[in-house]
Amino acid sequence: MPHDAEDTVVAAGSEDTVVAAESEDMVVAAGSEDTVVAAGSEDTVVAAGSEDMVVAAGSEDTVVAAGSEDMVVAAGPEDTVVAAGSEDIVVAAVSEDTVVAAGSEDTVVAAGSEDTVVAAGSEDTVVAAGSEDMVVAAGSEDMVVAAGSEDMVVAAGSEDTVVAAGSEDTVVAAGSEDKVVAAGSEDTVVAAGSEDMVVAAGSEDTVVAAGSEDTVVAAGSEDMVVAAGSEDTVVAAGSEDMVVAAGSEDMVVAAGSEDTVVAAGSEDMVVAAGSEDTVVAAGSEDTVVAAGSEDMVVAAGSEDTVVAAGSEDMVVAAGSEDMVVAAGSEDTVVAAGSEDMVVAAGSEDTVVAAGSEDTVVAAGSEDMVVAAGSEDTVVAAGSEDMVVAAGSEDMVVAAGSEDTDSAMYKLLYKSKMLMKAQLISRKQGEPKT
């Protein structure tokens, strides 16, 4: 048992192998069949378990193996390595690493610089290969890998798979059976549900999955993606997209640039494939598509179908089972009734359906079409037409140019008769003198 000056070597077990090859080392083997080697300077090595293998080859290392069948290696200077579980494998190969394995059958590797690695669960696999990483696995059967620089990775659930391969990533998996990957730079990824799959492959992405069985992908740059429902599918493949799915079983896709997409209902399908689109689905089972540029599309009803395929369109469906299509440019289309079908295929059309079961079509240019009654059929196929149907079950067609074709005389006649009836009713209610 060779040793140098000022070494303190204690072997209190049976069949121990203790070696101190440098100065001022303190080596203690209190178990059975331990192998303890201190080859650095001012090392403190303690093996208090059984069949431990502890090696300190650096300088000012502190290595403690208090479990059973642990393998602990500290090859850098000023490393602090603690294995308090059973059958742990702990390796610190660079400098100023802090590695703690307090579970059972943990595999912990810190190959960077100034890494902080903690495995407090059971059967964890934790790897920190970057610089100034902080990696914590507090669950069970977690696999956590931080291969970037200044990453913060936390896996507090069970059977989590967390990978941070970028730089300055913040990755948190607090659910169960989560798979979280951050491959960009300065990503913030949080999976707080169960069986979530979250991928951030861009730069400066913010991705949050707080539901259950969510699939969230942010492949652009500076995306903010939130899935707070259940079984959501959210994809942001553009740049500076904001995508929120707060319902259940939503499918939300933003493939443009600077899109704002919100699905707050249930079983919504929302697609924004243009640029600077604003798409909101707040109902249930809505289908909303914005394929143009700078479109604003809102579906606040139930089972609405809203499509904006032009440019700078404003489309609103606030009723129930509405079908609204804007295929022109700078169209304003509003369906506020129930079971309305509204189509604007021209340019700079204004189409409003405020009744129930209305059919409104504007196929010209600069048409203004309004259906305020019930079961109206209004068609404007010309140019600069103004068509108004304010009654019930009206059919109005304007096929020319600059036509003013309306049912206003019906409205005036009904208003006149109503005023007359109110006057008669008022006179009948007056006391006789």
C-alpha cells in the first residue's frame, strides 16, 4: 500500500485496496472489497459501502461513495462527486464539476466545465457535456442530456427523455413519460403534462405543453407556442409565430411569418400559411384557414368553416355552423347568424350576413352586400353593387354594374305599418274623459 507524505490512509474493511500517490490526501475505506485510489493533491476520498471503486486523479477532489457497488471517478481538479445510492456510476472528467447521485442504479456523467449534475431518482441517465450546465433528474428512469452551453435541464417526472443540444436552453419536464428536445439557441421548453412530445429546433423559442399527450413543434425563430389542452398538435414552422392551443384535440399549424394563431375551443383545426395572419378559433370543431397575407380570421361559433385565401382579408364567423370564404383581396366578410354561407370572391367586398340560414355571394369588385333577415339569398355579381336584404326569405340579385338593388321599400312599408299600429294601440290605451 504505497503512499506519500502527510497522507491519511485508513482501511477498516476486508480485502480493501487503498492507494494514495500524492500529498495531503485523506483516503478512507470502511467497507468490504473497496478499491480506492487518490492520485491528485489534497483529495478527500471516502468509500463506506461495499465493493466500491473510487478514483480521484485530479486536484482538491472530494469523492464520497456511501452506497453499494458504486463506481466513482473524478478526473478533473476541484471536483465534488457524491454517490449515496446503490450501483451508481458517476464520472466527472473536467474541472469544478458538482455531481451527486442519490438514487439507485444511476449513471451520471459530467464532461464539461463547472457543471452541476444531480440524479435523485432511480435508474437515471444524466449527461452534461457542455459548459456551466445545470442538470437535475428527480424522477424515475429519466434520461437527461445537456450537450450545449449554459443549459438548465430539469426532469422531475417519471420516464422522461430530455435533450438540450443548443446554447442557454431552459428545459423542464415535470410530467410523466415526456419527450422534450431543445436543439436551438436560448430556447425555453416546458412540458408539465403527461406523455408530451415537445421539440424546439429554432432559436429563442418558447414552447409550453401543459396538457396531456400534446405534440408541440417549434421549428422557426422566436416562436411562442403554448398547448394547454389535451391531445393537441401544434406546429410553428415560421418566424416570430405565436401559437396557442387551449382546447382539447386541437390541430394548429402556423407556417408563415409573424402569425398569431389561437385555438381556444375543442377539436379545432387552424392553419395560417401566409404572413402576419391573425387567426382565432374560439368555438368548437371549427375549421379555420388563412392562406393569404395579413389576414384576420375569427371563428367564435361552433362547427364553423372559415377560409381566407386572399390578402388583407377580415373574416368573422360568430354564429353556428357558418361557412365563410374570402378569396379576393381586402375583403370584409362577417357571418353573425346561424348556418350562414357567405362568399366574397371579388376585391374590396363588404359582405355581412346577420340573419339565419342566409346565402350571400359577392363575386364582383367593391360590392357591399348585407343580409339582415332570415333565409335570405343575396347575390352581387357585378361591380360596385350595393345590395341589402332586410326582410325575411328575400331573394335579391344584382348582376349589372353600379346597381343599387335592395328590399328597402319593404322595410319602409313595414316600418310605416308598425308606427301606425303603435299609434292606434296608444290611443286605445288612453283613459276616456
